[in-house]
Amino acid sequence: MYMTLRQLTLFEAVARHLSFTRAAAEMCLTQPAVSTQIKQLESHIGTPLFEQIGKKIYLTQAGKELYEACHDIFDRIEMLEMTLNELQGTVKGTLKISVVTTATYFIPHILSTFLKRYPEVNIRLNVTNRTQILQRLADNEDDLVIMGQVPEQLNVKIHQFLDNPLVVLAKPSHPLAGERNIPLEKLANEIFLVREHGSGTRLAMSRCFDEHNLTLKTGMELGSSEAIKQGVIAGLGLSVLSRHTLSLELSANMITMLDVKNFPLMRHWYAVHLTEKKLSLVARTFLDFLTTETKEIVQKIDVHQQ
């Protein structure tokens, strides 16, 4: 059986999109060129890889098997490349990172600084919610995941690299905005805008209120920190967010931080991977960079945005 890596790469793109047109656009080729390569691949294998029903194409059973094999082949080639780079002592290759959405306020700045130092590193950044992060971590899909709430159900190794203070937010005209040392009990009468179930910030809020035998009155459930901030600005309620997400709004006096007892809730940012995972040279280098230089980078961000 004769197959080229080029043919497998094109097949993987078609199988992923289930579209010759989209695969051709991704690979910067014409659709006939992609179709020709797939036909040659099917000829080598001796069986069809796709079937067309109406205007849609589907993978045959052989196509499904080859699609799974492509992932194994490409992963192994990537591992080989990383191993060869490590043998040469060269920090280059692919670094796969997943981060929770809240971390997007500082992670791009960290990656920018890292890439200036190691320009031969190719970063694949995936931004998603906590539920998907946990699934990716369990499936070992990334080199590292960045999160603020470490999972208890997985056997993982954690690396703390940055404080993550959670603060109470309000509209500047809110009646509590001028008060000092506000008791938490007083906030129990307020409506809070919250993230989706499973969010690390929401978990921290709920635990804080539970520890003081108070009930958290939740209003709207919103899917992002940006939506939460806009809701607070509009006067829909209070909320709790990471201080790292607020520099621009605080400097513009669009939002204020309330002076509340037991706040800020001091949490931390962690880089996490499965305990038995062997990190590549690129991943180890980035992890060292995170733990030694992140604090200074984030401080510069805050100063710049004030």
C-alpha cells in the first residue's frame, strides 16, 4: 500500500470538514487538485473513503479508520520532531495550550513575550470554558492547560504561577460604592450576575457564601467575563471577577471595586498537566517562563492600561 504524507494531510482536511471545497481553501489548492489526490489515495487503498448522499459527503468505514490512523501518524511525527529538537537542545516545535476564557486577558501578552525569545516555537492556543478544559486535560490533548480551579477528580501535576484576586464589582453609582469594610451579610441582599455552572469564579463565589451560611442570590447567568462586565455597567447587579480582567474598566471609571470583608478572594492561576505526562523541551521551557516571568509581565500590562 502506497500513501504519501501529502495525500494523508489532504484526506485529513477533507474528512475533518466533510467538504472538498473547504479543505481546498484551507490547503490553498483548487478543489480538482484535492479531488485528484483523494482519488489516487483511494486507488492505493483499494476502497472508497467517502460516499456522497445528496449534496453531502460522509466517511465510509474505511475512511473512518484512516481518519483515526491519520491522527496517530501526525501525532507520532510531531513527537519525533520534538524529540529531534530536544536532542539538538533547540527550543522549537509545537506547543499546545488550552486556557479558560478569563485567562485571555493576560495569556496573549505572555505568549508574545515568549515568542520574541523563542521565535521557532509554534503555539496552538485553544480558549474554552472550564468543562471543556477538564475534558481536554483528561484526554491529554494539550501540553499544558491554564486554569484557576484545579480539578480534584484527575491525577494531575499543578504549577502555580500567578495570584488571581477575585473582587466584587459594582456600577460606580451603586449605593454600596462609597462604603468601607462592607460585611458579606449585606451582599446577601444583592443580585449577582454569574458565569455558567462549572465556572471556577462561580464555584469560588458559592463556596465563600456557603462558608458564611449565606445564600448567593443569582440573577442573569452570562457566558463570558465581558458580558458580566457589561451587565454590571448597565446596573443589572453585582458580580465577582478576576482583578486581571478589569484594568481598562477601572481606569475609565466604568466599574468600581467594592470594599468587602473577606475580599478579595485570593485564588491562583495554575499550569496543569497529567501527572504521568512527559513534557517536551518546549513545554518545559514555557513552564519555566510562566513561573519566573509572568508576574512582571502582568504588572506591565496593568501599568500600561491605567
